[in-house]
Amino acid sequence: MKAAHGMVVSMHYTLTDDRGATLDSSHGNEPFHYLHGHSNIIPGLEKALEGAEAGFKSKVTVSPANGYGEKNPEAIFEAPREHFPAEMKLEVGARVYADGPNGPITLTVVTLTEKGAVLDANHPLAEKTLHFDIEITGVRSATREELEHGHVHGAGGHSH
Ligand code: ZN
């Protein structure tokens, strides 16, 4: 079976940045599953996997435009100390969780300031060229329920 619209694709992957540092990997875990053609994964990767079958191995480079986009400068802003939990230790690189208009968001502390800290709400992988090392472990037809929901159910997917 080939990866195409409405197919569930399973794969192992390692994601590295331009310097070869590993950012994420499925190795050591269950393979990652996604529903092809439903924007479950970034466009550059989905396009590269079109037509792939089990056993397919590939190195895929995805530009920011086909990945997590460029950084939005408006998503970088200063927040005063009193907006953070009192017990929180503010330090560069710390993650802050907040409620955004479309659900929970993660912000990263960029710099500390006199008032508090500068936060970045952009996706941590925004602006990065992504290098995937992919191995497709399986391709199957999605169930009707998965197609209606637009995501994969069962092991490694949604359970509800
Ligand atoms: Zn569902």
C-alpha cells in the first residue's frame, strides 16, 4: 500500500537541525502514525512521503516555509514579573505554559529584563530548516471513523 490521501502511515524518524543536533526522534518509542492528506504533519514532509510504501527510507530536508514557518515578531513580547507564578524561577530557555485563543500554548523565555522577561510564543521549530531521516514501517487504509475525525486512532494515536 502506498501513502496517499486517507491512508494511515507509520514511520520512525529522527529530526536534526542544520548543525546535526537531534531535535526529536521516534526511535525507542512506538512508530509515529499520521493520517496522510489531513495536515497532521508539516506540508514539506507530507509531500515527500506521497506514494511511499513500507520499507521506504529517505532523508528529507524541509525549509521553514514548508515546515513551521518564519518567526512572527509580534509573538515575541515582554511580560512583567508579576505575570509569572511567584514560585517560578525565571531563566533563559525556560518554558512557560499559558492559555491561548486556540488552546494551550508554550512560550519560551528569550531574555530576562528589569521588568520581567521577554517571551517567544512562536513554535520552537519556526525559522528552522528541518532534516528528517525517515523509515516507513507501515501503510494501511484509515477507518471511516479516523477519516471523519481527521486523525489516527489506536496505539500511537488518539484514544477516545
Ligand atoms: Zn478521533
